Amino acid sequence: MSFTNFDSRHFDDAEKVAVNTALASLELAVSEKLANLSAAERQQYGSVNEQNKLIINKVKGFNDAQSSLSSPDVDWREFNNDFDTREFLQTAILRLQSLIDGLGNAKILHDYDNYQASLTDYDFAKYKASTNAVGFQTKVAEIAQFFNSGPRATGTDTPTP
């Protein structure tokens, strides 16, 4: 895949509206179910690590297969609802993360494309400034501030990260 002129992947207006509508719909659908935890709450409730998830799965398995061995002090309907919701959310998170990764990668390529085109334009402005064309000295000076203090005129320096 070429990493310049990523133009075949632009969103037209209708696609932007469709994406924004889908996101708004998703936000509305989950708005009543979201939680906002403080750092302390995340620490307190975030202790269900992979090992503890295995315990949960084993307890659920016993309850499903041999409910007579399950504690009467546990609300098993609530337990199963929590379990099903957790699985649903995990699947949704994985799907969303895959979308986020793909969108992030596409954005990186568009950023790269913009940066390469900007460097080309800057080189053109330097060329025009060298011919004393009106306005280009100002443009070069304005853009030059984003590069190392080395000699950009040689085209070998790069912007400071």
C-alpha cells in the first residue's frame, strides 16, 4: 500500500454523516449504562484480574451444572445478568477497539500524507523565496520556525519532535 496520496480513503459528506449518526446512536444507546469511576474507585473495583475471572467462570460453571452446590446467599439471577452483561461489554469493547485501531492507523497515514505534502510546499516556497518572489520570504520564515536550527535550505534537517 502506498503511503502517499491516501486519497482513495477519504470520507465524503454522506459517509461522515453516517459515521456521526452511528456514533450518536451508540452514545445514546449506552448513555444510561455508562459509569464514571474515580481513580480510587478504579483501584477498589478493578481487582478482578485474569486469575479472578477464572474463579468467576468456575463458580458460574458449577452454578449452571450443579446449582444445588451454590450458595443461597448469592442472587444468582443478578450474578448471571452481571456475567452476561460483562461478556456483552467485553465483546463490544473488542469490536470498538478494532475500529479505533483501524481509524487511528488511517489517521496516521493521512497525517503522513499531509506532512509530506507540507514539506513539498515548503521546499517550493524556499525555491520561490530564492527568486525573490513576493510573499515567499515571509512564508518560509513562518514555516522555518518548526524545524531544527540547522540549515533547512539544504533540505536535510527535519522538524524537532
